[in-house]
Amino acid sequence: MSGFMTSSIGKKVVMSISGLFLICFLLVHLTLNLFLIFDDSGDLFNMGAHFMATNPAIKIMEPVLALGFIVHMIWAAVLTLQNMKARPISYKVSRQSGNCSWASRNMFILGGTVLIFLVLHIFNFYWKIKVSGSPLLAEVSVGGVEMENTYNLVSTLFKSSIVYSLLYMVGAIFLGLHLTHGFWSAFQSIGFSNDLWRKRLTVVAYFFAIVIGAGFSIIPLYFMIKF
Amino acid sequence: MADKILKELTLRVWRQKDAKSKGHFETYKVHNISQGSSFLEMLDILNEQLISENKEPVYFDHDCREGICGMCSLFINGRAHGPDKEVTTCQLHMRKFHEGETITIEPWRTGAFPVIKDLTVDRDAYEKIQQAGGYVSVNTGGVPDGNAIPIGTDDAEEAMDAAACIGCGACAATCKNGSAMLFVAAKVSQFAKLPQGKVEASRRAKAMVAKMDELGFGNCTNTGACEAECPKSISIQHIARMNREYLCAKLKD
Ligand code: HEM
Ligand code: FES
């Protein structure tokens, strides 16, 4: 396997595997987050969050997830930089809009906006839950088990701030756009595609991107409208 | 039906004295161009005009002028091989342009294809990739019967589709990453589908990809622009096949 990770195709395999791993994470994360809108008492979401915070398997996955993000981002940066260098003099007139999708041309920008959102997101929730704490998290008892009131932390943010709610929705939409190309591309990069599967995978990609984009947007929207 | 005549066209052409000089755009006017003429014929008319004015003609590559040799190039109005689909520049007709239009003509812009002069670029990089593994080794001896090894129609067809690549460089020229993946994939794929090519498949995929990387082409991000601009409509499914070939070859190492 010598030189694999630095070869053009090897780098794409790294992007693909890390991307697919992040996609799996998104599915778990979205499922859990949707608990927020299915139970206004917050018990369901608090139980979910409590499970995630205490389950040993999830504890192991946490650093792996961080690593997944870091690998994806480092390789993305290297890849994008090299690609920019491959064309030292650019065209005066370039019409790319007819031959490939906007998302596919702007993966780094889309990924970058996802990263900005990610930092904000960590600061809003993860940091408060794991490190600094917040009075909003005062323990509640759900079915006899004492746990942090994560529901309160999340719902208060969305109820109190239209700006944050909108930012979260924009973040979700950019992520969805990233996936309109990323989902199919990840399969192509590891060689799992041909003319037939490409049609299927691009359909699934758009469906998946809409599920992710709409799924994550619906949550702040719900709190904005309902409360 | 007589072809329409374009009374005047403005051409913005990249002029560059040699590989080392800094180039610039020069604007020319051409008159009375038949829409039935090809783009290269229009450039021929420009060049005759320049020669009659004692100016140096514009250098551009061409050979067969029937869309099979892969020698012509040109980035015309922001598109490799111009605004038509599935044609090379030599097969592009002036009916794709309208009266009074300004046409911008640039050479392929990819680091691995340096400009030689004006609109001609050095595409040796593709030759080098080909030489790194784009062949089958055949020992000397008697000529074997062509039909001795049965090949399924689908495989033969797919290999033929890949073999349609004329190596013009439009893929790398149009790719936002300056990636040569479609070319290399076509050359890998045309053999990978055939029994004669399978023997050296691993070595071929590794050697050609390594050469492509070494020459400074970018990394493919699957935008699909190459396929859209390829005059031979080579599908990016060949890129998927090469990824597979390469991955399997590396896993065996
Ligand atoms: C949850 C978050 C994310 C998910 C699920 C995700 C998923 C994906 C997937 C599946 C691909 C396709 C890989 C391939 O073509 O083989 C991809 C490509 C890409 N991602 Fe992400 N990504 C995420 C976040 C980010 C971030 C934060 C960046 C930041 C810099 C980024 C930058 C890129 C770039 C530049 C590409 C294109 C490179 C390429 O086509 O190979 N992504 N992403
Ligand atoms: S000159 Fe031969 S393909 Fe255009």
C-alpha cells in the first residue's frame, strides 16, 4: 500500500470513507434530534441525550468522530490546494455551469460553511454540556432517572433567538447541498459506480440531501413557529 | 440551401510568443464567414488576413480535421472544443455562432500542458502516462488466431467505448481541478475489459496513476465536466472502474 494515501485516487478514497462515516453519524444525530419535536415535554429527547452521554460505545465513537471530521477536513484542504495549483493560469472565460453541478464545483466552500456551523454548534451545545455547564441544564428526573435537561438548553436557544434558528437552518441547507454531490461522489471514488448505479445513486443522493437539509432545518423552525 | 454569412465577428485570441513569454489577448475582426465553414476554417481565414497584413499568423494545433486524431484543441467562449456537444474543434461549425459575436479563444490551461506558442500546448504529458502502462506486452512468435480467446459482446463494446478516446486533452482542460482522470481511465479501461489486458491490469493501473500524479495533474472530484465536454462522450464510469482497479491493485501490494 506504499504511497496510497498520497496518490490522487488514495486521497479520494480517504475523502470518501471519512465522508461516508460522517454520513452515518448524521443519520444517528438526526434521528435523535427529531425527538425534540415529537415530545414537547422534552422527556424523549432527554432520555436520548442521556443514553448518548452515558453509553460506552458512543463514548468510544466520540473521538473517532472527531478524527473523522479532522481527516476529512485535512484531506479536503490538501486536495483543494493541489487542485488549485494544477491550473496556475486560469481561463479568461470559463462556462462550467453547463457541464457540472454548482455543488460539485463548490465542495470546499460548502464544506467550509459546514465547518463554521460546526464550531458554532459545538460552542452552543457540546461545550455547555461537557465543559462549562449552564443553568439551563439543571437536572430533571425522567422515569426516576436524574439527568441533565438537554431539551431545555436546545429549545431555549431556538425559542429565544431567531438569528440562531436561522443560522442553524442555513447550516443544514449547506450541508444538504454538500451531500447532493458528496453522497454519489463517495461511491464513485471507491469505484462503486457505473452508468446504471450512477443514476440510482444520484437519485438517492438528492433524496438523502433533502432528508438531511429539511430534517435538521425543521427543528429550529418548529420552535420558531410553535413557541 | 445556401449557408448564412456572418458579416462580422470579433475574435479575442490568446497570443504568446513562446513558452517563456507572457502572453496577452489580441482582438481581431473577421468578415463574411459562412456558417457552413468549420471553426478552424474561420481561423484559416483570419491567418490569411494576418499574413496579407504582414503579421504573424495565429498558431493552433490541427491535423485530420475530421474529428479522429485528437490534435485540435482550443477553449472557445469558456468551453473545451467550443459550444457544440460531442465534437472536436475541427468539427465545430460556425453555425453555432451568431452575427456580431465576440469569440474568446484560449489555449488549454492546465499546468501539465504548458503553452508552446499562441494556442498550441504541449500535450506530451498524456504520451508519458500512456508510455507508463497503456499497452499490453506481447511476446514475439506466431500470430495467434484473433478469435481464439472468446470475448463477450458487452465487454468488447465497453472496451471499444473507452478506446474511442483520442487523447485531445479536453478532459483535463475543462476540469476545474486540471485532472486527467478521464483520459487515464479510458486508457486503463480499454484493456481492463479484455482478457489480453487483464494480465497486466494491476501494474498498469498503478503505473499510469503514479505517472499522472507525478506530472502535476489535479485530483478528480467527480464533477463530471470532463464527460460533458469529451468529444467522444467517454463516460466517467471508466473512472469508477479505474478507481476499483487501482484500489484492488494497491490492496494486493
Ligand atoms: C457532517 C459533515 C460532512 C459530511 C457528511 C461530508 C460528506 C462528504 C462526502 C460524502 C464527500 C464525498 C467524498 C468523495 O467525493 O469521495 C465529501 C466531499 C468533500 N467534503 Fe465533506 N462532509 C462533511 C463536512 C465537510 C467539512 C467540514 C469540510 C471542510 C473543509 C468538507 C469538505 C469537503 C470537500 C472539499 C469535499 C470534496 C472533495 C472531493 O470531492 O473529494 N466536508 N464530503
Ligand atoms: S484535427 Fe484531428 S480531431 Fe480535430
